[in-house]
Amino acid sequence: AKERAEPLRRTSSAPPHEQASKQDQPKKHVRVAAAFGYIIPSGFLFELVSAPNYLSEIVEWTGFAAASQSPAALAFSVYVCSNLVPRALDHHAWYKATFGDEYPKKRHAIIPFLL
């Protein structure tokens, strides 16, 4: 026996003439991200880069290496950069994939105005 398709149901309790048009509704991927509690961060360095915490850690360890002039500190700073830059690029790509056109186009991954 064939299964019958369920009848279409209205997803909103508001009457059709009071429902928002499709242009007024956020895009599906943005609604899904919001349902899981994801938001587009904003404020201070988030206006420039997707991963300001990684940027500040790189600045911190590079400054420490410069101040200490130690080969070990320089090696650690290089390690931090080689670890955090690819992570920031992945982080940035995830934000762009998750939020699509809603994500700020001028925001870079880790280095303001460059990368």
C-alpha cells in the first residue's frame, strides 16, 4: 500500500496576511545558526578580523620574542603563528559558510586589511 503524503501545515499561527514575506525573513542558514545559538560577533577587533583572540596571542608572543631576544622565544612565536594562522583561516571560512551574505564582507581572518 502506498503511503499518503501528510497535508501541508502552516508553520506560523499568524493569519497568512500577517505573516512576513520571504524577503523579510532571514535566510535559512542564518536561522539554523541562530537556532544553535551561533551569532555573528561584533565590537572592537571583531569589526576587523574573525579571530581577534588569535591575533592578540600572536602579537603577545611576537612581542615577548622581540623583548627577550631569545632564540627559544622566537621559535615559540613561529610555532604559535604556524598553529593559529591556519586555525583562524578555518574559523573565518566557517563563519562565511554558516552566515553567508550576512557575514561582513570587509572582515578578514586574522590580519586586519590583509589576511
